Amino acid sequence: MSTVCEFELNGKVEIFEFNKVAKQANGSVLAKLGNAVVLATVVSEFDNPVSEDFTPLTVQYIEKTYAAAKLPGGFIKREGKPSDFETLTSRVIDRSLRPLFPKGYVYPTTITVMVLSADKNVDLQTLALNAANAALYTSNLPIKKSVCGVRVGKIDGEYVINPTFEQLGNSTLDLYVAGSKDELLMIEMKTISSSELVEVDIEAFTKVHNANEMNEDNLVEAIAFAQSALKEANLTYEKAFEEVTKEKVEVELVQFTIEESIINYVRDNFSSEVKEAIKKLAKSERATQLKDVAKMISKNEYCTSNEIEFSTIYEAVSIVKREIVRAMIVNDKVRADGRGLKDVRPISIETNILPSTHSSCLFTRGETQALVIGTIAGPKDGQMYEVLTDKSTSMERFMVHYNFPGFSVGEAKPMFGVGRRELGHGNLAKKALEATIDDDYNETVRLVSEILESNGSSSMATVCGGSLALKAAGVPVSNLVAGVAMGMVVEGDKYSVLTDIMGLEDHDGDMDFKVAGTKNGITALQMDIKLGGIELSVLKEALLQAKEGREHILTLMEDAATDIVPSDALPLVEQFAIDPSKVMVVIGKAGATIKEIIEKFSVSIDLDRDSGKVKVSGEKKQNVLDACEHIKTISNNAASKKESKEVNFEKLYQENEMLIGKVERVVDFGAFILLPKGGEGLLHISKISKERVNNVSDILSVGQEIEVKVLKVKKDRIELSSN
């Protein structure tokens, strides 16, 4: 018999039903919120431990199209590879729940979350994490702590917990926080751009783009707000789930330890050699030298007489290496490369180094190097994608693609497809940059970041290089964006915050977080906390230190921006306006006229039917100019529409009103009817007769009087029917 836990949190009723489905899993739950239903399961193989010192956890978040009463898009009507959103959500769940597993838990474990019913007003990412937590907490795995997630929006200056889709559309903040009742474990944040009308003088207004950057105080305030909600939710979950929690299995936690005497031997006799290896900043060089040190030690009398294997010595060397790195940072306030805690590595920046691309930026910071390339295309060239709860296909016009080849870290491995890491880093860079792009800019922009060298924070190098690549491509941005990776090392009651961490400090540290923003504040943040909880005062200190590093980098980027020379490969764009009533003449029957222009002049053309705005772009200047002239000629020679801009149709006519009008003009797609109280209305070819009309001129002629019915009325237009 199933058990139902129902309670209200943050103004919403959550229902968790246990022991109803998937009962052969170690833990399972049906989680319901509104009309959304997800199934979360946990399965662990207690009889199949791995031999490595890590928890083999796999997390899958899967959306089923039937959940929204849809068929899968494309030719094959079966769900295929995971979407980017599914992959990123799987990553969020993994990063939130992995810290719960005790050290030494080496049993293959899979957490699966399937969306069975979708609701547009429910945040599926939050529901998925909370369902996965419920399944894990109530399973027989040795997990005794609840972790959940909350999303925070900021609407009209007020923080809102778990906003609806509609509310998030009016928010200037998207903050996602996961944690237990006592600890923060993961934070993701981005700002959301907006526009406002600002008075220039008593009669004129101008539209201003706002990136809505957050300062450090406000961000900490928002995180504290989320933390309070997390505490309440987790206390509720733990109390409610206690009655359905299975008895925990006593499993062996494998300790991958070596004798303390061996570690002491290496520490007492070879610390200087290990310290020299640490100074090798490149990952591959450092690893090689550390192995050489271990080989040298394993050949001496102590090891041979005690029959100590190389693998044991190498592990001891790794332990001593970690101790030295952390002691240098916490006690000596110095790092492996000689920097102070707040120092940023040397930076060099080159722009538009690739002659055949629209824009490019080579951003180098220490031993991390990103080559970011920008490509501009028309509004219709974006990435089409499907959202589970949307019936129609959406269009993504700003993309950031991140690639991490093996040679960037000295590894001899081929380049494979995009993994979770690549998607996650690209998504973070996109979050950091997109709020700065003008809302009115509707071109498609693709940034590709090729990581050529990596020694820490290649995602933040992507942000810096990407911001300059946008600038070099002429994309209207409010400000440049810089990113910096921060770290922390805690030993007892001592801690040190590090600016611009290397790979070594990331690996041996206790926390890493990435902060990106403009001179006005933070636009994106991502934080994974390895040490458990973190005081908000310490977090604020780290954010303020990150601000110093970010401002330093921004100064160098602004200097580099002054040296940008636009690429010769950038498409020439000409914009002008024609009479909106003549747009269809330029398009022609079934698009024949505009297709002819595009092919003849090798250009791209975008037309706005409402405003009459025309944008022509192409590689050859003369072709663009000739195409513009051709369009203007067609427009000028077309019959002019009577002035109707001064007519307010809503004041003159009502829907379903019958009128006697006169045919003013006949076009391929219908006829324009002169109305008795003023203005012209469109009688579309499909509304002329109940029978199919092939040619409008077969039915109507200029000057003919005709009875019409008002179908739709707007202030500036009216639609008619005669059938």
C-alpha cells in the first residue's frame, strides 16, 4: 500500500507518493506539484564495488514528450539523445546530491528522474531535484541528510521563491540554490536583462537596456533568502519522510588508505622534491615529475626491503603534495607559482586574429588560453529547439559553444562529442554574457570557444574572450564582461580565499566558484562547495575579493577593446524603411520577388511587415547597395496606399459590423477596400469567397463596390471578409 506525504511549502502544495511504483528500486517516489508529475528512482549495486576511490554515481533526468501531450519532433517518433536542458538538469542534480555520499562509498549508483506529466507553471528542474532527494533519502542507502533546491526571482525589487514561468519572465534575477537545512552545496545565478523608457525631454523618450547586474551585498541577501527557504523545506522533508524511510543497509565504506609510516617517510625525506614538482604549472608536466619522484623513491632501500609497490608510493607522494599545496596557501599565504592570494596571472589579449571570421579573440591568462570566435547571422538562422511544455518550436539566437580538446592539457586523446562538462561551461558563459546584449538586437550570434591551453578556469577565459568577440563583431552590448575563478582552502579555523585559481588549487582546494560581471556588478555565478557549509560572511568576503580581480581584468579588456579593428569578413548591413503596405509587393506571390532579389544579388533580406523596416546584408558592398536600390524601386513604383496612419480604426468600426466599401487596389494576396468612414482595410484572398479563389482579379476590380464584414479591428489596421 502506498504512502502519501502532502504539505504546503512556499505557497504550493507538494505531494510525494511512496511504495506505489518502481518498488524493486532501492528508493522511488512519485512527486507531484500542480499538474506536473515526476518519477524518481535510486538503484545501487551493493555487490559490485569499483576498485577506484570515487563514488560511481550516474544521474539521468529524462523528459517524455507524452508528458505534454506531444509527439517527439523529427522523423523518428521516439525520444532520442538528451536535450541540452535535460543534460544540464542531470548535472545540477548530480552536483547537489553527490556530496551526500560518504567517503568510501564505491558502489555503482544510478538516480533516474522521468517527467511523466508536465506543467508550464512548474519549475521542472527544482521538482526533479527535490524528487531525486526524496527517493534517495527514503532509500536503504546510507544517506541521512535531505537536500533540496529552490529558485529565487526578483520582481519589482522583491524576492520570490520558486516563481512561475510567467513570474520569471518579469524577473531581473534567476538564482538557483541547493543545500541541506544547515549547508549550502551549490549556487547558480544569472541576471535577466530588461528595458525601460527614460525621459530625454518633455516630449521625447529613449529606450534604455539594463543588464540588471547585482552587487555583492544584494547577492548575499538573495542567497540568505534562499537559504531560509531551504532550511524550512528540508526540515519539512526530513520529518515527513521519516515514516517511509527504509532501514539503511550496512555497507562497507572502502578506505583507500596507506600506512601512516609510509606517508611520514615521504614527507620527512622528499618534501623538497615534491615541492619542486608542484612548481611545474602545466598539468601533464607536473604529473610526469610527481611520477618520477615516486619512481625514484620506490627504488631506494626502504621500499625494496619493505616490498612497497610503486602505486603505494605514488599515492603517498600525492598526499604529501596536497598537504604542501594547502600549507603554502593557508600558512605562508603564497601559491605554487609564487603569486599572492589575490594576484591574477599575467593576461594577454589579441582581437580579430582570424581574417576570415566575423570576429575572434585570443585570451590568455597564465597557462589557460581560449580562442573565441564570433559568427553573426540573420534572425531566422538561430537554433531551433523544443520546450516540453510549449506546443511550438522556439528559436535560440544567442549560442555559446565550448570545446575542450585533449591537447589543451597535454593529453593524447581524440576529440569526441560534447559532454556534460562542455555543455555546462558553455551554458555558464552564455549566462554571463547574454544579459549585456541589447534586447532589440535580433540577429543570431554564435560564439565558439576553443580551449587551446587549460590550467584552471577555462570557462571564465571563455567569458572574457567571448565578451570581446561580441564587441569585435559589432554586437551592441551594455558593457564588457570579465570572469574570474575563485577558490578556498580551509585548515582548522584558518582559511584563505584565492583569486584566479589554477587546476592544482581547484583539485586540492575545498571550494571553487566562478564569478562573472561588468564594472556595474555580477551577471552570473556558479559555486560548488566541497567542504560542507559556508558562512555568508565568508561568502561575501570571497565575492568582494572576486570583484577586485574582475575589475583588474576589465581594465585590461577595455584597453584591448580600443585596439579592435573590425574584420573585413563582417557582413555589410544596410537598413531602411518602406511603406508597410508595400511589403507584400516586395515579397511577391509565394515569395517569388524577394527570392529573385536574394539570388540575383547574393544577399540576405529581412522584412518587418508591421513597420516596413528592411535590412539587407551581404559580403559584397556593391551587391548590398544594388539590392537596396532594387527594393526601393519596386516599392516606389507600387501603387501607394491611402494614408491610414491617421485613422484610428477602433474608434470608427466594430467587429462584425457590415459595410459597403470600394475596391481601391487589387494585389496577389487580396484587395484593399476603401471604407465609408475612412481608411483602407485588407480583404484577404481567403476571405473573398467560400469557394477557392486563384486570382483576385477574376472576382474583384478597382472601383467595384462590395459589401464586407469587419473581422478584426486594431488601432492601426482592420481585417475584412466578404464570404
